[in-house]
Amino acid sequence: MTETKRLQLGLMLPIGAGALGDGQPVRWADIREMARLAETIGLDTLLAPDHLLFRRSPPTNVPPIDMPEGKTRGIWEAWTILSAVAAATSRINLGPFVACTSFRNPALLAKMADTLDEVSGGRLVLGLGAGWHEPEYQAFGYPFDHRVSRFEEALGIIVPLLRQGRVDFQGRYYEARACELVPRGPRRGGPPILIGGQGPRMLRLAARHADIYDADFQLTAGDLAGRLDALDQACADVGRDPRALARSSGARIALAEPGEAGARRPGPDGVAHYDLGGVSFAARQGGVEAIAAHLRAFQTAGVDHVTLGLIHPPGPRGLDRLAGVVEALRS
């Protein structure tokens, strides 16, 4: 991106149990307050993680989740939350981060997306992904095999339905016969599509179909270089100008000054570790100016949008402090 473009900032909505640091389920009243505060302080996007539960997973499950055996961490259903958030806000964009195509029939998912775009007045960003957390697949009865192949077929239904309004598709995993989206949402061609993933096939699918590519959460802007180079190559492979594909990344942050109550002691690299609901999160820790500088580095690396995982302080107090970062970045 050029230096004249403003860095877009998003917030990952804390909708999982323990996300506010107290080990308890996050209630709708808290989610609504944070959504409205995010809009008030000038954030651009609200994202909701699309998961069904979290349990201990093996090291082969990337990223692995190291929770006590037999413990379940809960989370609210993303699309239901997003519909309510759309009604509670008026300007800020919103979307799933990212919608797992394994959890819903792809034609229905396209219908849901167009409907939410209508409810929100054209504010949906449709994040799509293949899924990764095997225990939730097992618990809810979804097949975990051939996820990228299933994802590719799902795109073969979702993309034409949203772009042209109809599709006729017969695949190994999914089908849609003379399917139409009627009525249509507010945007001809549907909402923008964001695709997240890191393997070669996922990068090629993003290069072919996405309006936005997301590199997931990274500790430093330097971690992005290889991924974005691979994305440029994927664009070349499918004959797409890489400049036509917007780039997004996530950054977990802890807004805390040295010695502040409740803050963890960071390592030499400025990274601190926080336990939320039995899951450990690594976050870049610092004051307002330090975090603003950290995010500027993402912009310099070629990212148009950064989704913030605000680990500390939790809840509305953290958003009050985040307002200073927004102001610093836009001054």
C-alpha cells in the first residue's frame, strides 16, 4: 500500500468464555457495549471468530491448543452475534473472522451473508476459511478430512452466488442446483470476500477469488514478509495483479505500562503471555506510543488492515485506552 493510505483498524470481538480475563462467559450486554465503543473511537471493522468450542488439541492441529484434558472452553455462535451487532451499530464494518465453510452448507452461507449485508446496510466483510480446530469438528459431527478440497468446492458455490446471484454446481462434497439468491442485498456483486490461510493451495484460492487476503495473527511485521511474497507469487500463478488484492493481518496487543497492575512481565522482545479462559495468548505489550509504532510497522510491511486482538486491559477499559492508539496513528 502507499504511505498516503490510512491504515484500517479492526477489533476481534471477545465472544469466547474467559475473554475478559475473569473466566466467565462474555455476556451480550458486554459485547454490545464494546461494539459501540469500537465504533465511537473510530475503528473500521468488528470481527467475530467463527468457532463452536475449544478443547485440547494435538500438536499436529495447527495451531495446537494446550488446555487441560477434558476441559471445554465455550464461545457464542458468530453469525447470531454479528446480526445483533449490526443492529446495535450504524457505521462500522463487521464480519466473521473467518467463517468456517465446513460448518454451514455453502449455498446457505451465501444466503446468510447477503442477508447480513442487508441488515447492516452494506457493512459486511465476508471472511472465509477452511477451519482448523479438529475437536470442534468431532464434537459437532462435521467431517475433518479434505478440508481444503471442501473449501475449494464451497467457493465454487459461494462466489458465483454472491457475484452473479445464481449458480449450478455439482461437486464431490457439495451441490447446488439452479440456486438463486432472491432477494438480493444492498450491493450488486455482494460483500467483499476475505480469505485467510497459509498453504500454497489456500494462497492460490485467495489470489483467484478474494478481495482481501488475511495473514492471520502475527507477532511482528517481519513475520509477514515471507507470507506476502508467497501471495504475490500465487497472484502471478493465476494471472492476477497482486496490487488488486488488499492485505490484512492480525496483531495481539496488550496496552500496559511497565509495572502496571494486572499486566504480565514481557520478555526482551516486548511479548507478554496472558491466560484467557485456559488458553495462553502471546501479545506485544507496551504503552500507546509503543503499540502505535508496532502497528505502523505492519503498514510499512504492506498491510492495509490490522485486526487487533486486545488482550489487556480486557473489556471497555481496554477500548478506552485503545482510543489513544487510534488517535496516534491518525494524527
